Amino acid sequence: MWLTPTKSVSSSVALLILLVVRWSHSVLISPQEANQFLRRHRRANQVFEETKQGHLERECVEERCTKEEAREVFENDPETDYFYPKYIACVEKFGDSEKKKQDLITCVHNIPDQCSPSPCNARGTVRCEDKKGDFHCHCFTGWTGASCEKDVNECTRSNGGCEHKCNNTIGSYRCSCHDGFMLVGRHMCNDIDECQDASVCGTALCQNNKGSYDCLCEDGYVYDNKSKSCVDVDECQSGVCEEECLNIPGSFRCFCDGRQGRKLGRDLRSCKPITPCMSPSLKRNPRSLYLGRMFSAVPVVRLRFRRRVHTGFSAEFDFRTFDGEGVIFFAGGHLNSSWIVLAMHQGKLELQLKYGAVSRVTSSGPLVNDGQWRKISVEEQGRSLVIKIDREAVMKIAVNGDLFTLKKGMHELNLTVGGVPFREDGLVNQINPRLDGCMMEWRWLTGEDTSIQETIRSNDNMQCFSSEVPGAYYPGSGFALFNISYESKNLSIQMTLRPLSGIGVLFALVHQDKVPLSIALSDYNPTTEEWRDFILVSVGDVVIASSPAPFCDGESHNIQVTISGNQTLLLVDGQPGRSEESEYTTDVFSHSSTFIGGLPDVSLVSTLVSAAYSGCLEVAVNGQSLDLDKAIHKHNDIRSHSCPLLNSQL
């Protein structure tokens, strides 16, 4: 007989047949009993066998099932092994109570579905797939792990595709950009042009860079973030200059003390010695006596003669000068006794005398201030004084008295050279006693004073230059000071010069510690930034006119500066120089002192050139020649009317 049971029933029937065959010799049952065994009693109708859920309800819900019966439902071990322990737990929890039957049904029905409740991480799971005895969690992008519980760090692979920075987040990631960039799309970064905001740099220049920007200032300025502006850098605080430093807007300027013989180096910071460009003929004659050594007009030589026997006065000497006025010598007693003074006045010899109450002035003869050597003599002849030039009498003056003074049986006479022994206002005819002259081969009272010769040989400053030409000589030290009134707003300065150096102050107006006007030689022009010889006209440290000045050739050169209002005209040997546009006032000129050849102790930063001039120089202001003998002050080494030959170039 054929049966059509399920797979499980067929297996059971086969097993029973084998047992019957094996045991047939010892166990015998009737056909009715065998049929009853094979047909096993079913718990429910055939319709509920169609689904697993139906089998589960019949086998294990309506009645308690064994593990074997549970396997018949699942038909596999993994699900059975998973189901049965949990089934026993449901039965023990809800039992057979009719009130809890529905809870038992729910509990048992949910056991086979391994996704109920879901074992997956809800945040990272798309869905849970039930596997027989297992489950599979389908993860969202950015999650991994059996339960989708692990975050995927996308940034570890190719930086997450981000151009700049990758920031991992739970279940995802986010791209970000460096400062100065903005995110475009999800991954790319574009530069932000901060300079489109006009206020970002204030008054400074904004320069956009990749991811940033710079606020730019001109050289000598630095950007201040607080004020959003460019502020001046005080470079002088860092000691950039060897000597003096002047901070100016956007830069600085170094100065060297020319009064100490130093000039600015080509690096515009260091200082170097000033060297002459010409070698003058400064040979001196040790047998000569220079009369103009003392600007104070005190005599350069003082002698006293004492005789037991009365003798007449006589003096003879060789004389040379370019000066037209000054005292050659004085002879006599004292101011209120008898005396004579031989002087220069208007280029001629002048004799002033005083005998008791009688005073007299006589001038005659040719001009003698032409720089030629002449032999001059003065001699008492009876009651007359005879003055000779080159042994020819030019004056004969009757006198009534004696130049010698009798004291204690001795006849005494005082003699001074280059000045008088009293104040100059005691002269019969007021003259400037300062005399730039030279004397040689002198004989006083028919004798030669050897002590004077020894003194002169040991002191170069008392000696004359061997060869001289007209003009004032400036040795590169000191200055001459004049008190000139500048009432007009117009100023004209003419100069003739033969310099020994390419650096030095020719003319300057000084007011307190300021230099409102300077005319100077310089080897550097700060306006054009050129290194060569220049003549600079400046107000303070600002050039208002300039011209190349290749003057170190031993020749005479002419400079003319004309100031009218705020216009400046510079002519160098007749050729116009360069004038700069500048605003300045001439009002301060009227309160200024005039310095020739150098500067007083003013601040180095008050003017461009501070070195004293070296060479020959003649100056006229507003058409009037300046006589250095009439200066308020003059350095003793400055020669007023004579200049050594400048006949060789270095």
C-alpha cells in the first residue's frame, strides 16, 4: 500500500519497516496494529500544514512540543537550535494560562524571526534581513560591522576626496577648507578674495594671496592692525647709522660729523675720512713773520729797547700784502706819550703819529697791496721822520719830540708788530688794525733780534706761505662769522673759489640750532642719489638747487645763488643748475647769522654738510664783498687776503 506523507513521515515509516523486518522473527503484530502505527495521529487539519507559521502554532503553541517536533517545523538544525531554548523560555514565562495564551502565541511566533527585535544598530542600518538561524544587517553608507555599529572613517582613504581637510563624523564625513578658502560643492575649495572688502586693509594696499591676503606698505612703513594704516618705522632706534641718524617719513638719513673730518660712506650709513682732492703749495718761509695770526688784533711781536745813550729811531723790513688796511707796527712809549704807527689804509702806507698834544696822519706813495715784496724803511732824521719804499722817500714829516722815554737814566722804546698796545679807538685815524701781511729781513734800530727768529722757526703759524695769491684761505677748520642784515626777501650771493676738497660749507645762515640756508660742496646729491661732486643749495636737509661741480682742477670757479621769494636760481660758471620745487620762507633770514667756510656747533641733522671748507674763497653778499678782517669772529688759521698756490692735483 502506498502512502503520501511528508518527508518526515516517510523517514519514520522506513525506519519502522526496518525494525519490523529485523524483529519479525520475534515480534508479531496484526495488520490492523501496523496500520495504526504508520498513520500517527495528527494534531490539526491538513490546511495548517501549508506554512511554517501554521506548523509552529499547531506543533508548539496549541500544545507543548519537543525539540524533535520543533525540527519537523523548521526542517533544519540551525533554526531549531536557535528556536527551542527561546521557546522553552516563552513557555516558562507565560505557561498554559488561558489569560496569557495570546502573549505566549506572540512570544513563540517572534522567536524564529531573528530580526524581531532587530539586533542591528538602528542608526546605521537600512534593514535587517532574517537568515535561518542568523541575520544580516544592511548598513547605510558610512557604517560597517555585523550590526552596522561601526562608523567608517572615510577620511583615511584619499582624504575622503576632500581638497583640503576631511572631518570624520558619525556615519559620514565633512570636507572643510583652510582659512581664506570657501567650500565649493562637497569637496573642492576656492580662494576667498578678501581684498574685495575695501576696509580690510584700511589705508594700506591689499594684496590677495592663495588662502590669505597681505596689507602692504611702502618701504619704511609697517602695517598697524589696530589702526589699519601704515605707520612710519623709526629705523634710528635700531642703530642703522654709524654716527647721527635722522628718522624721516618712510626712511632715515645718516649724518657724519664733517667738523671732525668725516663724511658719509657710499653705503649711506658708515663714515669715512674726508680726503683732499688737491695738494696746495703750503711751503712756508721760516725767516718770515705773518702779521695776521691773531684775529683779536693783539700784536704778534712785542719788543722793548733800552739805551743808555739816546739814539734816533729806525726800522727797515721787506713787506708783502694783499690787504688794504691794518697796522704794520707801533713804536713809542704809551698811549699818552709820543708814538708813531705805520699802517696800511686804502692800499697805501699811512703814518699816524702823536707827539704830546700834536696828532697827525699822513698817507702817500704808491699802492703797496699788490702782493709784491717791497723794502720799507722808517727813520728819524733830525726833527723829521722819513718813510721810504724801495729806498725812495714817499713821506717826510716834521716832528717835535722824542719817541724814546727817559726812565731812571735809560732811554726806553716799546715796539709792537701787527697791532698796537692799546685799544684801537686810541688811534688818531680809526682803522681796522688786523692786517694780513708778511714781513722779512727786519732790522729794528739798526739791529736784528735773533730771539724773534728762533721763535718763528719753531712755530709754523707765525710763518708766511712762500707763494701766495689774492683771496681768503680756509684751511678746513673753523669759520668766519658776520652779522649781516637781510631785510629784503631777495638774496644774492656770489662766490669765487678754488677748493682743495670736494666737501665743505661755503656759506650758511644759522638761526639757533637750525640752518635755514646752506651753500656747500658735496660728493653726494640726496635728491638725485648720485655720487659725484656737487654744489648743493639747501634749506635744512632739503635740497632746493644743485649742480655738478667738478671744481678740483686748480682753476677758479664762480657760483651765483639768487633767492627771490621761494624761487632759487643757481649759476655755476654761468650755467644754470637744477632747481627743486619746495616751500620755504625767507623770513627767518633776517634773524640769522652768516657763517662763511664752516658751521658752529649745530646739530648734525640740521643740514646736509657740516665739514669746514678747504681752499681759496671770496664771497660777496648782495653785491658787497665780505672782508674777513671785519668779521665778528674768525678762526686764527683763516687767512683774510692771501691764499697759497693750489697748483697740483692729487
